Amino acid sequence: MDELLQEINAAKELISRTLAELKNALPVEDKTALELAGISIFLQNAYNGIENIFKRILLFKKISVPDSKTSHKDLLDIVVENGIISFELSENIDKYRAFRHFSIHGYGINLDKKRIGSLAENIVDVYSSFEKEIEIFLKKL
């Protein structure tokens, strides 16, 4: 359990540093395509950190981590099914999963300022909810 907590805390530290840098990059209205691409990377990094915490918890509980074309979405479903986070939180996190997919598989030049702005402005609240729900879950282990 100590190792799991150390891994989670290390991931949370990286996410917190990423979110601090993201905050410095706001607002998005006056940003160039290159700056938007940087903000996009911060959003992806925050999502990936959350996903890595989910994977660590599943491995600790000896639950298979999905490995398929839909593995990122499946992972969210599994953590909800196992009571790790709420369905409501999973819906909010799913917005970042979808954005990550679009951003990675699309073209940075097509990034939508309004969408990025909304995601960037809301990520701190989503992450705060994530931290609270993870803490509650970990206390049950």
C-alpha cells in the first residue's frame, strides 16, 4: 500500500505542477496556434496523469487494465464500476479524454480556442474533485 501511495503522490505532484503552468498560460483568447498547442499538451499531460493513477490503483487491486482500441474509455468505465470515482466525475474526465484523442490524432492548427479555454478553465475543479474522490476511495483500501 505504501508503494501505491508513493506512486500516486508522485503523479499528483506532476499534475499539480502541470496545472500551475497551465494557469500561467491563461487566458487563451490572445494565444497563437503554437501557444494553443502548448496549452493542449498541458491538458493532455493532466489527463494522462489522472489515467496513470487509475491504472496504478487497478493494478494494486489486481484488476486488468484494458488494452484495446477503446482502452481509454474502457478505463473510465472500469474505475466507475469498481467504485473508484463517481459516474459524474467520469463524465467530466471524459471531456479531457476526448480532447486528448482529438488533439493527438488531429492537427494542432485546428485547435478551437473556445473549447481549449473551457477545458483549461475547468480542469482545476475537475482535478480537485478527482483528488477528493481518490482520497475517499484510498481510505477504504
